[in-house]
Amino acid sequence: MGMNATLRRLSDADLSSLLDDPELLPGYLNAADVPDGFGPCVDLRLDESWHAIHFLLTGTAWDGKPPLNFVATGGKELGEDHGYGPSRSLRPAQVRKLAAALDRHPTDALLRRFDPVALAAADVYPGTWSRQADGNDARAEVAAHYDELRKFVLEASMAGQALLIWIA
């Protein structure tokens, strides 16, 4: 099983509850249904495309400036380490800035920077980039996840929602 990134759209009030009491976070993240006291939420899994998306947005494997560094390192840390770092959160104002930034990075522009050799050289997870002859399958998967991500963040922004991000 690999490292997968998940984003959750949630209300700012629910995020405030988790920030006030981080011990609620494991139950909130792992529950089959949203625990009592929390409102509805929507999840998006980026599977193993998360690191390539981060690299293509920031030009780095682990750094980058906000708001485009949100997938791998951005946001306020929350709770314990899940094995690949703690969860991170973005408040609604940060989500609006992120949506505007992603709007300036359409999928076709992002994919012009897709280079399996550069991804391998930067040690971008999952590390199989150099084994792909032309990278077309991985390129299509990254494109599909990025399209979903842009829509997901835009919908969160329009709804005034916060984001919770974790890699597990």
C-alpha cells in the first residue's frame, strides 16, 4: 500500500472544533460516517498523483510557496503524525486564494511541465517515473486527478468551506 493524499471539504465550524481539540481528529478521519457533532463533508483522494501534482505546481519535491504548496506541505498542521506527517488545514479565506491560484494553472499548462525524467531526478513519489517509457499513463492519471482537484477546491471556495489534507 502506498502513500495516498486525501482532501476533505468541511465547514469552518467543524475545522475550528478539530483545531480546538486535536484529539478528535483520529476519530473524525477514520470514521465510516461523520461522527456526531460534525456536519457533512466531501472527500477527494489523489491516490499516488499527489506528489507529482505538488511538484508540477511548485517546481520542487517538498518546498514551494503558499498557496500552491498545499498538497504536500501547506496549511496549518493539526494533530499527530499519520506516518507521513500530520494533517494540515486551510481556512476558507486560504481556500479562496488557493482556488484563484489553481485557476491560473489549467491542466494543459500544468502538463506541459510533466517530464518523467525530471520527476525521477527529484525523487517524486512513487518513484517509478524512470521506468515508464513515455509516461503517458502516469500523465493521464495526474491530469485526471488534477482536474478533479481543481473542481473540488473551486467548489469548496464557492461554498465557503475549509480543507483538511492528509497523507496516509
